[in-house]
Amino acid sequence: MTESDSAAQQPGQDGDGGAPVSGGAPSRRAVLGWGGAGFAIGAAAAGGAVASFGGGSDMVSAAAAGAAVPFHGEHQAGIASAVQDRLHFAAFDVKTKDRGELVELLKEWTVAARLMTAGLPVGDGGFGGLPEAPPDDTGEALGLKASRLTLTIGFGPGLFAKGRFGLEGKRPEALVDLELFPGDNLDPARSGGDLCVQACADDPQVAVHAIRQLARIGFGRTAMRWSQLGFGKTSSTTPDEQTPRNMMGFKDGTRNISGTDRAALDKHVWVGAGDGSDWLTGGSYLVARRIRMNIETWDRTPLQEQEDIFGRDKGEGAPVGKSKERDEPFLKAMKPEAHVRLAHPDTNNGATILRRGYSFTDGTDGLGRLDAGLFFLAYQRDIRKGFVPIQRNLARSDVLNEYIQHVGSAVFAVPPGVRDKDDWWGRTLFG
Amino acid sequence: MRPARLTAIAAATVAAALTAVTGCSQKSAAGGDDVIKVAASDSACEVSRTEFPSGKVQIDVENKGSKVTEVYVLFPDARIVTERENIGPGTKASITAEIKAGDYEIVCKPGMKGDGIAQKVKATGKGGEEKRSPEMDAAVSAYRGYVVTQAEETLPKAQAFADAVKAGDVEAAKKLYAPSRIGWERTEPVAESFGDIDPKVDVREDGLEAGQDLEKDWTGWHRLEKALWVDGKITDREKQLADTLIADLTDWQKKVGQAEITPTSIANGAKELLDEVATGKVTGEEERYSHTDLVDFKANVEGAQQAYELLKPIAVKNDPELVKQLDTQFAALTVLLDKYRADKTTYEFTSYDKVGEPERKELSDGVNALAEPLSKLAAAVTK
């Protein structure tokens, strides 16, 4: 699932670039407000070059890239908010058996996340404390701007297991354990997890720092299970502005749900009040898949075949038979097993997801092959109606499968946003 | 073993050395009238004066008893200021030392065994040691006792191992190898603070520097480990190295009593023991030929726990939450390690090459869970 056409609707336009929007995407006013509150936006705000998140621009100026994205809101930031360039995604096992300890950890994490997303160090900072003790903050992000860091938490199925934290009655039905799809070659060491944190930022050091701090705070109560670094976003939540390319060289994200399209977000991404799990209202579900690409064989594939596999041309990104990237695809003109055709909502009874994936390259494997591909992240209102039908269709028939393999997999229920300074990650579930 | 790294305890030694240099500017108060006379017998240790001016001090000892004795001047934390061994019955000995203002003990040990007979004394004047609380002194004193005991108990075990090597008995030597290391592993940061001993007894093959010769310069336990497990035979060279190991360990035993130990160095030493586990044992690098890593692992954790328990009375006042966390995590790691031995009274652990990746991950998680809060112990003691 590396292409884009799972959004049913054209990206919506609010017609007001500065208006506050859902999904934690701040308005210009909100961003400036943070500056006024004393947070370290620094030169970005002072220079007036603040990212116009609300307007749906991914083309963030260098100065604006240092800005802070508000941590508080109805929804967690990092889902519908503008996609940053870098990712560090981490999945944790919960080691403590004590519910109170887990709650305490979530509160501590929230405090740290609130500070780090504002560009501030955690605890007593990175230096100046007792010489005999290690500093509270590891320090590698000192002096760096907030870099639009967002931290987004998710709860895995294991958390709801019977006899663990008394949450068995609260597992949402839509948080399904994924079936094994044909062709899956899942590594347990890169799959699952009781908790996840998605850290996105414009500066990779800021994202890595954030995960490192949370892992450190968690030691004893959580243990890092696996993590993934990502670069080069492969889909945007502002698809009217820019379409990035994936590692196969194709534009990816052309028809993604726009972060400003409230109607589409409410319909396909945010869990609604009547959906069955009240604690999750305003939240979402996340599917994470590590998709390895057979880079070398793909690169030896003739251009025509590459374009047939996707159902779009490589240069412009236009669907078969059309001339512009954003032209409405005519699915029947594509090969029956073309990726775009199989992934399209029209082929999947309207199934639509919000994608937020990143390219990854973890060096080279023992055979000298690039260990690279797509770290696929998809948010949806119901996994059974979002990722599952689409992936069933793709796993069965997609000609792209010759060049990709799903090697890691995890699902999470993503709680609603942290409302204010007294609120914490998971309050609606544990509180 | 970590070459070229300044351990917490070594760092403390450096700090103390600097203090000593500053102290040198003080005027010496030594003189004929200032001599302290110690009359030692089999049941008494009489000192002619319990207060004396700080600076250069002379102590004249007369052994009036029937046993060979030794006399120590100790800091309140039991660190040795100066000592004189082997004072025979009816003989005299003179000891001089630079003593800063503060409280001390003069101890006679008739028969050179046991705790001895102690007299409290005081050196008066300026430039005294920084005042430590009695609790801190008690912790340091007890920890010093622990490291000394560990060294003393290690030597016979190391000797048994060396004897088996010298007898050419590969199988017996293999059995005695890991137990001979336990005392060392429990107190490694202190041992490492004597920079020269650690590389001699505990260096691994890859720890040698460029220009060093594997045949000539590689000595100690791991050199013998490789001979026993990889080569499976003992040559004259190994027999010779067994003697060298004992000589180096004897040197260690002599020095441990004088190590500069502070409450924070104990705390950070405990954390360093966990670092040893995290970097060397969990990966299986330390005992790469014998795969007895879990024995070292256990010993490192025991040493860290001993250090922690001694500091606990101080830490619990400053950070009760941390103490709770550490109690939990020490217990959890102990339970986890016990999965790898059938009998908790022995140190026979599962061979580490039989421990799978998921289990190693579990052990690593356990170490992280303990080491992170343990890194906060020094602060909790210092507050």
C-alpha cells in the first residue's frame, strides 16, 4: 500500500487559511499565541514567518520549521496536522503489572511531551544540576527549536488483555488483531506493542530526542520493543500543495485526506460519539506496517511496467489516460491489478484512510541489499472498515507485491487529545 | 573491564589527591613532644594522647604482648591513613603520616586478625576533611569492609583455579574458572580504580592496544579462559600466567583497603556494575569462550545491591520513592536471574550461548529497569 488513492473525496477547502481547524493543526493565531505564552518559538515567530498550517501548506519556510505545534487540543497532534519531514516511531511493552504505575507513567510522559513539543528540555534540564548525577534531559536537543515536534500516543491490544489492567471491557471492537495477509512475512521483533509513540518533527534530532526521553522515563515500567526512523514523508495531509515521492520514485499521497477537510476527517478518521467506545471519542485507530521494498529488482524494472504497476505515470503522476496528477482517475483504464486501482475507495466500498507514512532506510542487509521501504502509518475511524478491506484486496492481487513485503505490523487505539495542562494521555481510558 | 575509562571511584581518588596537594601548604606540627605512643598488648591498645595537632604525626608503637600485631590509623569511614604490619612481640616500630584535622581511630590487631582494638583520636587544627554525617561514614566503612572481604575470599578461589591450571587439569580448571571471578565482579569499580591491576587480570583479547603482543602482553582470566575452552590444553605459558594472576590479585587485595571511597562513589559504582552487565554480559562478550556470563552478571548485581543496601538509610530520607523503585527492580532482576539456575545456593547458571534472543532482551530490559533509577542514587545520597 504505497499509493495514494484511498481518499474518497477531493481535498476540502475551508476557504480560510488562518482559521483554527480540528486535528491539532494550529492557526496562525494559535502559533503566535504560544510565542506570547513564553515558549521558545524564537526567531520563527519574531520574523513573522510562521508556518501556515491551517492553510494546508507543506512548504514550510526554513524559519517556520522551528515553530511549535500546540500539544493541547480536541484531537492529538500528529494525525491531521501538517506532516513534518522526519519520524521516530517507537513501540513499547508495558513491564509493570500495576495499573497505578502505568497511570503514573502516562502522566509523566504527558508532562515531558508537553515540554518537548514546546521546544523545552524535560525535568531540570540537560546541565547545571548535581555533578554526581546524570542530567534529567539527555541534552542533544538543547538549542534546537521545537521543529514542529508532535508526539502522538497509541494503546495496543495487549493493554486490554484480561487480568492485566482491568481494561478488558474497554477494548474497542474496531481495534482488531490483523489477520495474516497473503505474502506477510512479519518479524515479531518489529511487530506489536502495548504502547506506541509517534514522534514527527522537521529535525530528526528533535524526534529522536523525544523518543529517547520517553524511553528513559519509562524504564522499569516500559521497555522499548522496536522503533523505526523515517525520513521523506510519503503522504501529506495537505495534498493540494505538494506530493512527495516514495522510495520507488512515484508520487505518493496525491489523494490523501486533507487535514483541513473536517467532513472527511469526521467521516473516516475520528472516532465518533456513537461508535462504541466512549473513551476513544475524538481519537482514532492507527495501523503501522513496515513495508520492505526490493529496491534493486524494482530499479531494473522497465519504466512502462513500473507505471502499469502503479496505474500512474512516473513524471507527472497522472492517472492512466489523464494528463494531470490531480485529474480524477478512470480506474477501468488501468490494468486490473494496478496498485492505484486496487487501493481506490471505489474498489473497496468507499474504504478510506488517512496515510502518514515515511520512507525508511536502515542501511544494508547482509546480502548487500538496501534495507529500505515504506513505514506505512494509516489513521482511520475503524480498522475493520479502513485498512483491512483495502489490504485484503491489495495482498490478494496487487502486482506491486512482487516488489514489496510487509515485515512488521502493529495496531493501536489512539486516544483523543490532551485538553489542557491538567489533562494527560489516557485519562479517558484510565481516569 | 573497561580500559581507559575513569571510574567513579578513580575520579574520587583524583579529587582527593587534589585536596591533598592543597593540604600540603599547611605547617607541619610534628615535633618531639608530639609523638604519640601506642602500647599494644594482646588485649589492649593504649595511646598516650587522644588529641594531637594535625600535620605530620609520628606514632611510636611498642608491642608488649605475646602475639605479632599490626597497628592502623583509620579515617572514620575505615579507610586506612597509614598502617604497620608484622610488629613482633617485644619489638618497637615507628610510623609517620600526614594527618589532616578530623576524627580518627588507632587500631591494634593482636594476632593480625579480626576487627582489633580501637581508640578514638582527634587531630586538631585547620584544613580538616569535609565533615560527613555518621551515617555516611558508616556506609563507607561497611562498604570498605565488603570490598576487603571480597578480595580476601577471592584469593583462595583464584588459587584453586590457578592450581588446577598448573596441574594441567583442564576440566577442573574450567569448573573453578567462573567462581574465582565472583568477588572481583562484585567489586569491579573499586578494582578498576587501581588502573594497573584491571588490565592485567581482566582484559579481553580485543582490549589490547596496538603494538601489544597477544602472546606476551595478554594476561589474566580471559587469556586462560581462551586456553581452556578454545585450545582445550594447558602449556607452560598458561601455568606461568596462573602464577601471574595470583600475584596481581594479591596486589589487588593489598590495595583495596586504601581505595578512596565516598558515598557518591559507592552509588555510582553500583550503577557502573549495571553498566558492566549492560555492555558486556547481556551481549555475551565478556565470557565469549566459557559462556559463563550469567555468573558475572549475578555477581555484578550482588555487588550493586550490597552498595545500594548500605546507602539505603541515607537515600530513604531524601528520596523514598526512588528506594521503593530500587527495591522492586532489584527483586525483579533477582527473580529473572534465578530462572537460569536450578539451585539458588550455587552459582551454576545456564551457559549463555543457550540463552535465546528473546530471553536476552528480557534480561536487558531488566537491567535497564534497574540501572536507570540506580543512576539517581548518587543524587539521592548527596541531596
